[in-house]
Amino acid sequence: MSGDGERDSYRTVAGAARTSFEVRGSEFIGHVRPVDSAESAEAFIAEVRSEYDDATHNVPAYRVRDDPFREYSSDDGEPSGSAGKPALNVLQGQELENVAVVVTRYYGGTNLGVGGLVSAYGQAVKDAVEAAGTTEREPHEQFAATVAYDDSGTVQGILDSAGVEYEADYGEDVQFVVSVPVADNLALRDRLRSATSGRVTIEER
């Protein structure tokens, strides 16, 4: 992992939101969602495109704290630079990360010109971000902790007391997939190992 940039806290949207407005007959719908990887950003974009497959354009943009940091936008058939870039510019201007947006446009019969499009696509993202609200987040890492059933109650108790998010999968053993702030990761792993006398198997995700 390069540098400490990914370990700093960052600003993102607090949740998903959808807003819409009309400009000279064209409807613009802004969709925004927090994401944790380029894959989840692409999945969100595909979901919106599928739901609004009758729209004239579905313009995506995202900024993701992957390694390396990734930014992406597309005009999706609009004139070059008139749609994706203004959408991405809003995310850059507000210094938002781990966020994906799609602006859906239903053409209303009147050409807006490049200036009108730049304004409308930018406004759609601003409105959606405002509706979602923004928040400071700590970067998280994931690991899987696998234990026998005898130790699962102990592990669950530690995870609950640490206040971290996790999912438990009960098979032959019990696997807990844990999402933990980077700063607390090593200490939590050590607690799990000592509480189970080293019987826990921990794997990076």
C-alpha cells in the first residue's frame, strides 16, 4: 500500500440518495451512494443503468480509495466534456472519496448546449450529495477469523464489545468476517488470539 494517504480519515456521503429536476423539458435524476471499491462503484452504476435502461443517458462518475486511488467518469454519449467531467468535478470540489454517482437524463426535445449540460449535470450531483449528506469516515480493513464452535461465543463477545461490524458464517467451523478501523486492526487481532489461546485462524480479506 503506497503512502499513508489511505490510512487517513476521509469525507464521503452519509448514505444513498436520489434527486431530480427538469431543465427545458429534460429530466435529470441524480443518484449517489457510498462505495468501498471500484467494483462496488461499477456494480452501482450497472444497477442504475438497468433500472433506467429507457433513459437517454446514464452518466457515471466515481472516486474510490483503491490502491492506487481511482477516479472515473464517462459522458455516456453526451458531447465530450459536457457530462461526466462536471459530475466528477463536484466530487473533487467537495473532496469526497469512496463515492459513486450516476446522473440519468430523459431528453425533453430541446438541446441545452454544452454549457447547459455542464450546469445541469453538475447541479444533479450537487443536489444528490446534499440530499445524502456528508460524513467523515475512518478507513477500514477486513479480515476473516475462523474458530471452532467452542470458541465462537468468546470471539463474538470480543467483536461486540469492540463495536465493529461483522458477519458470521456457521459451517463446519464458524467464520467471522470483520470490518475494523485500520488503526484498531492489529490490537483486535491480538485480543482474539489471546482470548482463544491462539486457536483462531486469521486471514486477510
